[in-house]
Amino acid sequence: MLSAVLRWLPRGGQTGIAGEARIAILLLWALVAVLLLGLGLPLLFIFAKAVQDGDGGFVGLVNFAQVLQSPGLLRASSNSLQLGLTVTALVLPLAFAFAWALLRSRLWGRGLWRQIGLSPLLAPSLMPAISLVYLFGNQGLLKDWLHGGNIYGFWGVVLGELFYTFPHALLIIMTALSAADARLYEAGRVLGAGPLRQFLTITLPGVRYGLVSAGLVVFTLVLTDFGVPKVVGGDFNVLAVEAFKQVIGQQNFPRGAVVGLLLLLPAILSCLVERRMARRQQAALTARAQPFAPAPSWLRDAGALLLLLAIGLLLLALLGVGVAASFIKYWPYNLDFTLAHYQFDTVDGGGWSAYGNSLQLATATALLGSLLVFVGAYVCEKLPGMALGRSLLRFLAMLPMAVPGLVLGLGYVFFFNHPANPLHGWYGSLDLMVLCCIAHFYTTAHLTAATALKQLDGEFEAVAASLKVPFWVTWWRVSLPVCLPALVDVARFLFVSAMTTLSALIFIMTPEHSLAAVSIITMDDAGDTAAAAAMATLVVLSSAGLSLLLSLLERLLGRRNQRWRKPG
Amino acid sequence: MKPAENGLSDHLTMRGLSRRFGSFTALDAVSLSIRKGEFVCLLGPSGCGKTTLLRLIAGLDLPDAGSIALQARDITRAAPAQRDYGIVFQSYALFPNLSVADNIAYGLKPRHERQRHRLRVRELLDMVGLPGAEDKYPAQLSGGQQQRVALARALATSPGLLLLDEPLSALDARVRDRLREELKGLQQRLGVTTLMVTHDQEEALAIADRVVVMNAGRIEQIGTPAEIYRQPCSRFVAEFVGEANWLPATTSGVQEVRVGNHQLRLDAALPPAPALQLFLRPEDVIIKPRWENAPNTVLARVDNISFGGALTRIRLLPEGMPGQVLYAEVCPGMLDRQPLVPGEIVPVELPAARLLAFAGDLPC
């Protein structure tokens, strides 16, 4: 393997262009180093921590035994499992129905409905929880609906998680549904299959991989989410909250590590299942497939509209109630408009400075992250040779998918907060949080960039090399402009994710550098629900605002620079 | 560089090139020399190693063994940019976001000399027959036009070597034929040493000064198109290039073989094997106006006649060779007799000068 790398090292006596290969190698290993620092080493430290006692001595599997014997943790595990299964079972049919109504009907305004379906992505997972509190909490608007029951507990968490995971399931299922081959439906019709039979024999089998993969994603998300159970969980304890309590509350690092490893299991399992499926799925859609276009049907469109209305209104309610409540004087008794909750003077959590920190963090993550991801994907996909380094980089790029944010955060605590770590001083700084965010969301960003780059002709680099043009010029003049839409997508994804995420950052932030999403928890804990709602609203508005801004920018750039996309 | 200056006329020399991918041997000790200004075609079925060889020459891949020299300079392990060549791929690989002019000027240096580049681009576009296309984008061009732009880009820096990787395969038959002629004309005008990879034997024979037939990572034969077609030196070449009749035969004497119950004579030497396959091009089969008792002449029944434009193709069933089919291609005008009718018996000569024998039982 090393000889494969060495082959590309230029031999002596050749200057100028010889530097090109050397720069490529340097770039590759620099990227590997960044990902090792932000991902590999922290993960290794979790494993190490799990087999150590509080003072760092090796104790083998004692911590695991302790966790397995502790009734509280066992209950939390079973709660988590139950929660994950329930939410997965509920969200899949809902997301499928929504996706079907979007893609298989001829309704007007499907683009708008799509945005509504994806709107939960803009909010931290705390937002639906806060809305639920406003609707069904002790002073909730609709408390009477529960007939003396209580939103705090299992079903409250389920509702919140439904909202939080819905867009993730929707995206995957929409992708699967949109890869439909019209010729199959025509063949079915010619052979006399009715709509139901067509649905059962063509539509469902076509999306089964998408459904399984959406289910795995949702299950993992629910198991590792921290925000919803924290706010509406009440006595209902789950593993994610337990890990937080062990590490931050009781400073019991080894036990926190074991819980973290437990949370890693479902994600790793999902990844393995997904990989197996991906191999079988290859031939799902051939190049000669005809895109499916639904025939006009009044009845079907009416049904689709009802579905969209029902689910869409529920989503908007869970988003909107929190937003509305943040502008209201005293819910639900005095419904006058006020901006008082946005003062944040009288509440803990950092207020506007936390929001400022979050903006800074999200901007830095978006800018640095998209650059890093695009260079990384380019090196992975387009540069010749360096087989060992490239496969290592590719592995590190895919790793974050299997690592829940919570686990990554734990790893950061163990690694960067270690007294012997020379980077110890970095702990708690905004820079480290940027690194953490980039590592956490690397896989999705990398896949987006890599997919876009793969669509470029594989011979561009070969042509450029024959013309004696170094690869970075081609990257700048061709690859980047052609992939601009994907680049904007990556930046938007990183910004919104960094703005809304909680799971990893809550472990590494310090009170001096509070963050918006974390301050929501703090405020909610202190009973300042209105302020928490206000902060959540700020996050939603910033995410939505930036998304809008980027769309406009893309359109402007598109008009100026992308004349070449239009044929004829 | 004139050949006289150092006595070397070989522009590109490969010695013992090998390349393995895992257990698959893509190239097996291939040696080849290309003279300056020559147009050489690498011809072979897919997987024969021709593209691997081209990629080694381009520096896009490195050999496991062997050496490559360009103008007597060893470039075996040089980076692509340290070699001196232009390349055109089957996909053309035009940069979609750059205009035709920017595509062609991509490799011109220094980059700020816009005025000079503009002149060069215009000159190149005139040369490839696309004047005035500077401001178009690749998506606005037809396949043939894109191919011309790719060629202009490859020639922009006046490289000493032009590499073409199946450049015509993605085009319609009509466009392909015209471009093939233009390509050959351009190459002769510029005198640039050219190496083209193709799987299309007709294309290779039409365009090349010399054809290199490859099979399973080895070179089977190197020769002019006429040599390759007329005197294939191996059974693979004989079968891969053009069409042929194959007659199973046994050795029955010095330059004499037995086919069915006929005795045939060959001018060429026989391979030292008891079982043979005789090779004869359909156009070499002679249909005689009347029977005469001459060597290598047999009677055959006309089974089918199909009109093929310039040539008429006749399916013959020779007597005394049960189950054997013999195809003949004749110019209708040169047939010195009444028109042929299916079912009639005609005398057919299998000329000794055209018959070749290869070892083996069945056609592979």
C-alpha cells in the first residue's frame, strides 16, 4: 500500500510540476489529520474510558457490569427502546403518506407543502417540546383534552419526537418514491392491475429499502435525542438523558462512557444493515427508466390534499405555537403582544450573547465545513493514486453517520478535557465547537459533495494534467462552479444543523460560551418557558432566514454564471 | 527534432510494459515503437489492454514493469504534466461551465495573455472546422462539434503526441465517417504523432498508418492495414479483423490439405499441426463462368443471394463438404456470366494464393 503512495512521489530532478503530487499528498493527510483529531481520537477515548475506573486505572468490564446491574439504567434502556420502536412505527406511515401525497398527486402548491413537511428541520428538537408544553402542559391551552391526564411522560415525548424525526423520514422516503419507473405502472395497467394491486405490487416493493432505511434513521435519532425527553419527559427517563446526568451531573465519566457505547450500538447496527441493502439496491432504477408522472384523478388528489392538510397542520401547530407563545405576554391568560421575552435580562442561559455565539458557530461551521468537505470529497473522488490515504479519508468521512452527537460529545469531554492533552486549553472554546459540529455532520455533507462531484466527467483531471494545468486550478475553475448548487446545499445544511443541534455541544460548552440551543434547556429548566420559546423562535428564524438568503443568492448566481446549463 | 539529427526516428518507445490488477493481467510485456508523425491504431476487443496501454502512456496509471520513452526521454514514472501529449476521450470531457474558447485556451500559458490566446483559439477552431464557435458552451453543441472542440483543446499547446481514446465511438455512423476522414487529414497536415485506441476494426484499417492488434494483454500483430487484413499472422487477428470463411482441414502433404473429399493446395506454409482451419476472405472466392478441371476448384450449390450495394453476398454449399457453408462476395458487374439463381450449381475456385492455414479444430 505504501508503495502505491510512494509511486506518486515525484522523483528527483523534476521541479515545478513535481510539487503538484506532493501538495496532493499533503492535502490528503492534512484532511485525515483533522478528521482524526475531531472524530477518531475522541471516539477512541470513549472506549478507553469505558474500561477505566474514575482514576484512570484499567478495570476491564466492571463498568459494564455495574450499568447492567443498576435498575435505573436498565429502566432507561428499556424506555429508550420502547420509545424508539413506537416513534418509528408511527412516523413511517405518516411520512410515507405525506411523501405519497406530494409525489403521486397533481395537487397545486406541492413545493410549498414540501417546505412545510421539512420545516421541523429548522427548529431544535426542543421546539416541539415547548409547543407541547404550551398546548397540553399545566397551563396548556388544550389541557382539557387530556381529561386530567398529563403531557409529561411517554406520549409527550413520542409526539415531540414525531415532529423532530418526521422530516428525516420524509426526505428518505421521498427519494425512494421519486425513483419510480413509469414503464412498470404501464405494464401493470396493461395487465389489468387496479390501483390497489399496483400500489401493493409496484409502489410498496419499490420503496421498501427506503422505508427500512428511514426506519433505521428515525430509530437512531430518537434513541440519541436529548432535547425532547429533557423538556417533556417528566419522570420518563431515557438513556440519552441518563448519559448527560452521569457525565455532567455526577461527573461519573466511566459510566457515562458505557452509556455512550450503548447508544452507539443501534447506530452501528443501522449502518451495517444499510450497507447490506445498498449493495442489493444497485439495480433498482436503470438508466432507461421513464420518470413517473401521475395521471389526473380528482378523487386521489382530494385524498392527498386531506392527508397533507392533516399532517401539515399538525407540524405547523407544533412549530407555530412556540413561536406565537414567545410573543405573548402571559400564556394563556393575557394574550397581548409583547417582545419582553426577547430581553433575556432576567433569565439564565446567556441570552443574546448565547444567540450571538450560535450565529458565529453556525457561520464558521458552514464556511469552514463546506470548504473542508469539498476539498475532502474532491481528493477522495478525483485525485489519482494515494489509495491508502483516500480509503482512510473515505472511512473517516462515513464514520460520523454511525456516531450519535451525544456519543461524539462524550468523546470530546474525555479527549479534550483530559489534563494531559496538550489541546486541553481548547476545551470550551468556540473553535472546538466548530470542529465538533463539522465532524458531527460530516457524512451528509460529504455525501452531497461526493455525489455532485461524481456526476462530473471522470476525465476532467486527466485532460487538465495533459494540458499541464495543476489540479487546484481545475478544482477552482471547473469542479467548484459546476457543483455550486451542491455547495450551497452543504453550507445551508451545516448552518442549520449547527444552529439547532444540542446533543454534542451540550457536553463541551462552558457558561462563558453558551449557545442558543443549550440556553433553551437552561431557561426551560429554570421555568422560563416563554424565554425558551423566544430563543427557539430566534433559532428557527435564523435558520429559515439563511435558507431563504441562500436560495436568493443561488438564483442570482445562477442567472449570472450558469448560462452554460441551458442547452441550445 | 529531425530523425537525421540523432539517428532516432522513434518518437515513442515502449519496452516490456506490464500491468496487473489483482490477479488480472491487463498488459503482458508489451513492446512497441511509434515513429515520428505516424498514425498508429491500437485495435482489439474490450479488455484486451489497449486502454490500459494508452493510460500508461498518458501517465494516468503506472506500469508494474517495463519502460516508456518519449523522444528518447524516459517518462515511465513521470507525472502526466511532465509528458508532452494532448488527449481526447470518448466522453470528450469538455468543461461544461467554460465556453468553447475557454475550453480550448485552458492549457495555454501564461494565462493573462488573452489577446494571443484569442488568436490561437480562432486558428484552432478554423482548423477543426468550427469557425465562430468561441462563445458557445459545450451543452449547445452536437456530439460531432464537441468532438472537434476536444480535438482543438488537445492540439492547442502543439503537443508532440496526440492520444485518442475511442474518440469516434459515441457518434452517429455518418458523422463518424466524415470526422474520421477529417481527423486523418488534420493529422497528416500537422504531422503530429498519433496513437488511437479503438475497438472498431473498420475504423482502424481506414485511418491508421499502422495497426496494432491486441488480445488478452499482448500484441498479436503489428502491420499496415493491408498486412493486417491480407496476412493475419494469428488466428485471433484473422477472426477479429474483417470477415472470413473457415474450412476445417487436415494436412495431406507439403502445402496440401484435405477438406471434405477435396484436395486443396496452398501457396503459404502449413503450421505443424494435424488439424487445421483454412482461412479465405469472401471476396477472394472466385465464381467461375464455366467448369474447368483446375486445382482448388470445386462445385457448389447457390443457397442464397443477398444484395449488399456495391457487393453481392452469395451463400454457397460446396459439394463434398457436408454442412460447410462458403460465403462469396462479388461485384455484380464483374461477374462474367448470367445472373446467379438460387439452386444452381456453380464452379468455385478457392485461390491457392489467398488461402491461409491456422492450427486448431473449431473456429474460436
